[in-house]
Amino acid sequence: MSADQRPHVNPWIITLSVMLATFMEVLDTTVVNVSIPHISGNLGATYEEGTWVVTSYLVANAIVLPMSGWLASYFGRRRLLLACVAMFTLASVLCGAATNLSGLIFFRVLQGLAGGGLQPLAQAIMFETFPKEKHGQAMAAYAMGIIVAPILGPTLGGWITDNYTWRWIFYLNVPVGIFSLAMMTRFVHDPPYLRRNREADVDLWGIGMLALGLGALQILLDTGQRKDWLGSQDIRIEAVVCVAALSIFIWRELTTEHPIVDLRALKDRSFAVGVCLMSAVGFCLYASLVLLPQYLETLLNYPSLQAGLALSPRGLGSFALTFFIGAIAARMDVRRLIVIGFAVGGTTMLMLSHLNLNAGYWDIFWPQLLQGASMSCVFVPLSAASMSHVAREKMGNATSIYNLMRNIGGSVGIAMMTTLLARRQQFHQNRLVEHMIPGNPRAYSLMQQFGGYFHSRGSDHALAIHQAQSAIYGMVQQQAAMLSFVEAFKLMALVFFALIPFVALLHDPKKERRQQPEKGSANPSHLPEPKEAAEVLSV
């Protein structure tokens, strides 16, 4: 967009308006998690029923997210964004006022549908608002909201629930949404090249198969461990529905003239590789955000609020480097930054794999700080390389696919790591129990020590032996759980290191920019500037 076409508005005002809305949406993906027991108890439901408050939001969010590019072209991007923010705010009010679990789940579905398009739409608007020389600063600021929100969510949710009521988790969205909506109405505009396309046929088959396939996939991932995966008939049915629906969807989108999601963008090698790499990053990032608080709460006995605060160094690390990386990404081979990010990310996972039951705060602080810094070396540069060949008018579709695969990677990571913890903990527990037999001198000595302790506290001999056995079994469970966490962190480290060779398959936007003038055009109309692509964050 040329300078005369760009609205004469301070771009940082637009940054604030879209950041607020997107931060609010990303925050709601995690802020409810720690409040499920309170919500379930207050509404007279079981904990498993209460988890649908989270699952329903994620399912609806996943369905709309890949369609946001098409919806923007059909209804208009500004109009769609305003509708999403207004619907999200209204749904937040209804969630806070819900009197039963069924109503709350329904309103959470509305929230998810409204929030699904906010991230890619906001990214496209930020891409158009700023002049090229300020893209790095703007997108670095935008990225901070996306990085901090999932880290802040559990802490904020726990604090609000403990000090007030779970309903305020939703009510707090209302003033933020109203303020963001007012600013967007006044300052956000569509670019001239973005034309609404309402003459094209609506891809109803694509919409239906996408909703069915992603809905089944998200439910399968969220409930698989609780239902013993393929040992459950429900999970087998969901798996068949997911595979069939997504197969039909892919075939439909590759053959129809007006697809709801243009999968042809994946024909570009750099974009396809970038999507796969971001999916793997989502796998490790979201899984670690679940595993680490669980380790702190179950093994180190951290309160929920303190466990959430223990994740804050990750945000500090991202804050320290994101602006710097955003400034230099367009002036160097971004693939080097990505390799550094993956290498440091893998190293931090190895550091976490050396934690034990006596770990202190600083043992957790430094790996978290470095991991936040490493993610800053990945997000902006990976977007730069992935989007370097994406036409500007196709950027909305590309960012939708990019965001969707990051979220799916995160869901798969959480499901796999949760299953790994449960299965490996049982394995290690069985192995450890094998050594806790009377014939083992160490086991016998430990039993005598505990028995003597409880006997000295007033228990008779039989009760002291029973208490000693219970105490030793508790120790076995703790050690088995610790070993399973160690293996999970090592696996995520291996994933990070395994990604490094694939970085060579990405394009170098800086090199291509130097070659463009030789082709007779400094900036072909169908390609964005590499610097522009470098700042299209899909964090």
C-alpha cells in the first residue's frame, strides 16, 4: 500500500486496537484451564464434563481459523473483524452469566467461532498499516501479546478464581472488547486492493468437511487419554470420521474453483516447509506450557498461582529479544536465526530434563528465560522465510493455514506428551516396585527406617509398618513421575534438534531481494517485499 493510500492515522493506534483484541482471544485459550474444578463444582458438573468448557472453545476456534481468509474476501476484512470482536465480547458476557454447564458450553462455542479469525485478520491489518521501515517494530510489539498471553493465562485465571469468582474471567473481556471495537471502528480500514468476492460460489462441502474433520480431531486429541485412545469405541469412531472428513476436504479444496481454504499455497516449497516447522514448534511449545506447571504442582507442591508465575521468565526472554530480532530479520539470512533458535530451544529442553525432586526456582528460571529468547529467534524469521513467495492478496489465506497448523501441532503435542507421561509413569512405577521386595537390603533398610519413625510417633508395630509401606509407595510414585517428565523433556529436545536440517529447504528472502532487480522489476506486483513477509508473524 503506498503512502497516499494508507489511512492518515498513527499506526501505533491501530497496533493497540488489534493487539488488544488478539491478546484477549489468545488469553482465553488458557485462562479457563485452572478454573475448571471451580466451574464444575459451581454448576453441579463433574470435572470431565467441565473440561468441555475448554474443548468446545478450541473446536470452534479451529474450525473458523482456516476459513478466515475466505470469510474476509467474502464479507470484507474490516467488517468481519468488527463482527468477530463484537461477537466475542457479547459471548464473554453470556459465558459469565451462564447458570448451567450446557449454556456455558454453548456460549464458549460462540466465543471460539468469533475468536478464530482474530489472529490472521489482525496480522493482515498490521502488515498493511505500517510503512516497510517500521514493520519490524510493529510486528515485534504484536508478537509480544501473542507470546505472553498463553503464559499469563493460567496465572491470571488462578488469581481471579481464588480471589473473586470464575465468572470474572469472562467479564474482564468486556471493557477490553468494547475499547478495541471502538478504536477499530474509528481507525481500521481495508486496503484498496482487497476486493470483496461475493459472486463466487460458496464452498459448502468444504465448510462442512472442514468443520466435521477438525471438530472430530480436536475432540479426539482432548479426550483420547482419558478414554484410553483406540481402546475406546468413541475414539475409534472419531478417528474414522476425522480421517474421512479431512480426506474429502483436501480433495475438494484441490479440485474446486473457489475453495474455502486454498491449499494450493502449499505447492510453494518454502511455505510448505515453514508450515511443517511451525507445527513442530507448536508441538514443543504448547506441550511444555502444560508439562512444566504440572511438574511444579504435582511433584514440587507449588500452588497454582506460583506455578503460573514460574512460567514468567519465558515471557521475559521473549520480551528481551523480540524487538531486536524484528529489526534485524530483514537484513540477514533469517535461516541462521532459525537454526540458532532451534539449537537453543533444544538445549533448554535438555536443561529441563535434568530437573529433579529437589529443583529450586533458579533451576527452572534459566531454561525458561533462554527458551523465551530462542522462540524470538524462530517466530519472526520463520515467518519471513515461509511467506517470502506468498502474494500479498493471498496473505490472509496463508496466515490462516499457518496459524491453524501451529494450533494443531500444539494440540497434538499436548495429547502425546500427556499420554507419554501417564504410560511411562506406570512403566517406571512397575520397574521400581520390582525392587521394593523384602529380599532387597536397601528396601528392607528403608522399610525399617520408616517403620521406626512412625513407631516413635506413637503408632503400634502393625500400623507403623502399614504407614511405612504407604510412604515408600508414595516415594515410588514420585520417582516414577519424575522419570516420565525427564523422558518427555528429552523427547522435545530431540524434536527441536531434528528440525535443524530442514531449515536449509527454506528460501532466503534477503538473497531473493538482491536478485529481483536483475529480472527487471524491483518488486513484482504479485510478490510482497521480503521485509514485509518477514514481519507477518504467526506466533
